[in-house]
Amino acid sequence: MKKVGEVVLLWLLILFIQNAAGEGYSPPGKPTNISCRSPEKETFTCWWKPGSDGGLPTTYALYYRKEGSQRVFECPDYKTAGKNSCFFSKNVTFVWVNYNITVVATNSRGRAFSDPVDIDVVYIVKPNPPEEVVVNVTEDKDWPFLQVSWKPPKMADTRSGWITLFYEVRLKLENKNKWEEVSAGQRKTLQIYSLRSGGTYEVQVRCKPDHGFWSEWSPSSRVKVPEYFPQERSMWILIVVFAAFILVIFIWMVYMNFHSVKRYLLPPVPGPKIKGIDKQLLKSGKSEDIFSSLVVSDFPPTTSNYEDFLVQYLEVYVPEERELIMDEGKDLQDDSFKTENSTCDNDSGRGSCDSHTLLTDKGGGDKEDGQQSDQEGSQAEADTKSQEEALEEELLACSHENLQSSNISNEKEKVKSWPSLFSPLPQYSLSPVNRPNPPKTGQQHCLSDSLFTPNSMPSYFTQPGPSTRKGFRSNYWECSFDHKQSHPLHPQSAAHEHLQAQNDLNTAHVDYMGAPLDVHVLNVRPSEYVEVQRVSVEDGVLLHPISPSQEDSRTLSHQTEDYSRVRMVNNDNGLLLLQRDAIEEEKSMCPYQEDVVSRASITPTLQNSVTGINTALPILDEMAASGYIDTATMFGLPTH
Amino acid sequence: ALCSRLSSIRAASSCTNGQTGCHFLSLANLFDRVIQHSARMHGISNDLHSEFELYFLPSKNQIGRVSRNCHTSTILTPNGKENAQRIAREELTEVILKLLVAWREPLWHFHQNMAQHREFNNFSSNKSLEMSEMVHELRRGVQKVVEKMQMLGVINSSLGNLGSPEALLASDRAEWRLMNDYDLLYCFRRDSNKIQNYLKILKCRIVPEHGC
């Protein structure tokens, strides 16, 4: 045991001494990264990266073996190529021979072998950069270009065909960073065009053997391009010609569409829309005539029967924001009227009264009585009754159809006809030229009826084409009634009311000139006209028919039109009453023509001949033409 | 390329001897085409060698350990510029032809082997076929050049007829059968490079005016 212990101790001591003596000394590290290059395929150089030297002076040796032989040679020249390199001269360089190279690092501690590397000189050729790079700017002042020429590196023997070199040129502007590279193949010259006037260029060239590595770039050659102006005269001529051509086309297009452009840029100003103001009279300058139409002969009202005056004034309620068109000159009537409907305001020309219907249940009874008493009996009561029934049916059918077709909800159903007809003036105040929807208006036709079945009342309506009628039926959503209210009016009752109100009622045609919706003009030939007896309740109006004789007397006295006929029965809210002259208009315009469109917005065409039209009509024509719709006036047409 | 060489030879034959420009131009042309052909052949062999190395021999160490001797090592070839310039034209031409002859059959065999291996994709299989055909065509082209040169008196006619069966038999050794595929590729890559280089040297020696 003791001996063993002594041996161990001794051994440890020796180790310790050894370590103490050689502090940190160790064998060298392995050399790495052996790479070899040949500049001309006749010699080559190998470099290695030494490892740690272990703190001791380390020497490096390169050994190589050629293929097929086990003989080991050492590097002949460690100096020529610098530190950690080995240069193989021509004598020891053999092409197409595989060299197996190893680098050994040696110091007093030991040695280290690098990993062996196999090389073949053919595949490690990296030539020197091309030499004598010359860059010239050609003398051509208008179109200068660069002429670059160079020579192959001296070492590379291309003349004997030993090496084949391919060249590449790159250039850039002096202050820029992007190089542009151009391949030059085996040539030794190159031309570069499209230079920047006044710019300074840097040019470099490099080369590569057919199998090998690219050389480094040659040093930059600088050259300055003189100022020049590219005179591309032909280009300018082309541009001018092209622009002129486009200009001509543009002018021609404007000329062709002059009117529509003008209309777009300068929309026509709407004409005056004061009821009673005659444009022609204005132009003639006779103030007396102008204002005479505005005068209401029996103003202030002398009778206590306000209902008479109400004849001249009718408010039609359009639900929600739709407004009624009121007669401007009837402000007084407005006031009196508004006592009945407290929610109306005083604006003329705007009906804002919220009378939903013109006929109400409550007033139904009264109306009935009144109407009965007033009836002059153009027809027998029996006929009337039958007509009424038929009318009821029609109205029902119509309303049903419309309800179905128009798919209007019960609650919020609007009377679409109202807006189209009674929409604010601007819509209809457009000049005739400005008809927005001629095609739409083209759909209007002298259609007469939706309320009357052909069988029941053949004499009372004109027959337009059956197709139109059909179309009208389907689109006759005017019949759709607004159920907004508690629905004082049934369709039935409404119809009933109508019937009560007039003998043969041609109710509810609406014609919609230029209406945005698909409105059809329905013209039932009016056989009798009604006038508003009174406005009984908030939402009702009492109608009574007017005898022809009454009409005549009235029409003579009133210049403005006073009688209206029921144009349409709004579902439960309203009754569209049409002014007489408008109806006259309709008559005169049947069959439907394009001109009609341009005139009053309400002018369906009647096929009846106009009779008993008073002279006031021309004025109304004008007014209607200007787009003013006066529903307040009522008048009757002679029965037919 | 062969057809163009033939046509140019016919064109050359229409020239009389007195018109030196005519002769030399056509010879230079021939040389160019042959050199192009050999360059392409070498490119293909390089590609094949790289692919083979990539797929079959991932370990780089095998390169060094190839103790092969290429079967063409018996052919003495100049392995330096001086040697290549010192050698006579006829010898150089003969070396080229010997190399081309020596490789014809091994490459054909190689292609047959590769076609059977499923690992070698179609692309490589096409290349090996093209390679073997190119060797054959190149040999015929070089022979045309030799004939042209002999006709022009550029080289004397002491050059043996290497197309003869005796020459073929003499150079045909079965040593190549002992080589594996990889060695074959390695050796042929080098030899094709030699052929290309020798042809260039030959051209610049005989017709240096054009591109040397």
C-alpha cells in the first residue's frame, strides 16, 4: 500500500511539475480553411488558416501527394505568396492532376494535421483583373456614347488558347450606388449608350475563365460625359400631331353633345309658378291683366257659408313628408280651412295639413245626405247604385291588386301616387325641355279605368288598349290605401263615399307625368264632377257633384278653376281631385302624345271631346304647362 | 454541327489552293464548331459528375480516396501549357482522337447502366445518352478537321488513320470495365476538359487570326 501510494504521489508530482513548467503550452491547433487558387492555370497558391499555436512557436508545413503516387512532397515555396501560404511554381504544377494537400502545424508540444484537400488546377483558376481599361467618350456631340476597351491580364495566356476568358463590364454614375453590369463575352471592347448628359461615370471590368472563378474588378476608370441635348425632333412632332388630333376629337364630341352638356352645366331655370300669373301677360307688361287673375272676386268672403269657399280650396294629405300643393292665392282659405285642420300651416303652395283622407267615415253620412240632395241626377239612382257597387268592387279589386302587387305593408303604406302628383313643385316646375323621364311618361295612356268594370259601365270610360289597362292594373298602386290611420275609410266605404259624392265617379286616375314611379295614367272619363261641399272633419272632405249648369255659372264667374273631379281615391287617406282644366287638358291631349308629357304633370289623356271649356282654360293650360297643379279648384265637366 | 462542318468542307473544297483566305477561314470555322461541340460535351459531363456526387456520394472524402486510374492514363497527354505547346500538332491531334476513341464504348455502357437505375432521373439519363452520342460525333468532327488539315498541308500525312479498326482495337482496353460509375464520370470530366483545351491550342496554333 505504501508503495502504491508513493508511486501515485510521485506520478502526480511529475505531472504537476510538467504542468508548472509548461504553463498553458499545448500542441498546436489544427490548420483549417485550405484554399488554393491559380491565376493562369500554370501555377497555383494555397493558403491555410492556422489554429492556435498553443503558446509555443509553431511551424507549418504543407505536404502534398499527386494522384496515383504515394510519394509525399513538401511545399517548395512558403514565402512568395506570403504568410501561411504555399506557392507552387510551374515546375511543380501539373494540370489535370489531382493534388492531395495537407497542412501540418508543429510545435514543441506536438503537431496537428489539417484535413486533406483535393484540388485540380483546372478548376481553381481565378485570373487577375483585366488591364489597361480605357474609357472614351466619342466625339459625337449629339449622341455621345462610351467606348470601353481593355486587355486581358498579363499572366493569362489567351493567345495560345491555353485559357479562354469571358469579360464583364459594369458602370455607374459617380454619385449613385447602383452598378449596371454588361456582359461582353470574349470581346475586348464595348459600347455603352444612353448616357446621362453631363454625368460622370465609373467603369470597371472583370474576367473569368470558362471553368473557374471571376476575377476582381479592375480599378475604376472615370469619364465625364459632356452636356448634350437629345434632339428628338421627330418625337415632338409626333406628340404635337397626336395632341392636335385628340383636341379635334374632343371639340367634335363637345359639339355633338352640346345641348346635353349645356343642360348639365346650366340647368334651366324653372318658370314662375304663381297661380294666376300668366307668363305671356308678364311679358306683355300689362300689369292690370297680370294681377287681375289673382283677384278673387268674392274676397273677402261675404257669405257665412264657408263651405262654399272651401270649394276652391282643397287640401290633400300626403302621409309623412309628402306635401300637398296648395293654391297660392288662397291664403285666406287656408286660414279658414285650417280651423278645421289645426295642423296646417300658412305656407301657400305647400299642403302640410295632415288630413289623411279627404273622405272620412264620419262625414260619410253627412256627405251622403248632402250629395243626395245635390244630385242633379245625371243618371238614375239605380244606375248610380250599380255603379257604386261596381265602383266598390273595382276599388276593392284595385286596392287588393295594388296591395298585392305593390307589396305595401299595411302600416306604413304610403300613397305613392300622392308624391308623384302632389310632390313639391320643383319636380313639376321643370321646363318642358327638361322632362326627366320621357319614357316613363310614355307609359301613360289614356287609360281610363281601374275602378269600373267594363261590363258595368261601358259608357263611362274609354278603352285604351287592353294591355295598357292590364299594365295599369298591376301598377295601380294608387289604389293602395294608406292604412295609417284608424282607417276611417274602407276601400269599400271610400268607394261608397265616392259614389255618394258623385254620380258616376271617375275616380282615381292618376296620371303621372314624369313620376318617378311607374305610374300609369288612368283616365276614366269623367261623367260628372264634384266639388267639395265642405271639409267635415279633420280628414274628410265632403264632395258633391256639380251639375253642368252649376258648372257653367261657376266657371264663368271664376277665372281660376274651381271644380275638380276626383282623380283617385287614396286608400284611406286621400282623394285626388283634379282640376278641371287639367282634365280638359287631358281630354284635349288624348290620345297620348309626347307633348302631353311636357305639359302639366297631371294630364292623362281623355278621349272624350272637350265640351264646355271656358276661356279660362288657356290660362290654366299655361299654368298646367308650367307645372302647377291646382287641386283646390274644382270644376265639373258636362256630363256625357 | 456535323452537317455544317460537312457543308463547310464542301465549300472549302470549291476554293482553289491559291486562295488562302478561303481555306483558312473554313478551317477556322471547322475548328470553332468542333470546339463548341467539345465545350458542350464537357459541360454535360460536369453536370453529370456533380449530380452523381450529390446523390450517390454525400461524403466528400471519397473524392480523395478514389485510387482509380483512369483507363486513359496510359495515353500520354500534356499536362501543362509548355508541354502542350511543345508537342507537335500531329501528336496533339492524335492525342485528341485517341481520347475520343477511348471513351466511346465506356460511355455507351455507362448510359446503359444509368438507364436501368431508377435513382437516376430522366434528366440525367438523357444527359448520359447525349454524352455518349457526342463523343462519337466529336470524333467524327475532329477527323474531318484532320482531313481538312491534311488536305491543306497544315499537318503532314504521317498521322495514322485512327479510324481504322486496328487503332480502335489497340486502344480498346477493358480496363474501363473495372471502373465504377463514379470514377468513370470523374475521369471523363477531366478528359473532356483536356480535349477542349487541346482543340483550342490546336486552333490557335494553326489558325490564330480568329479569336485567339
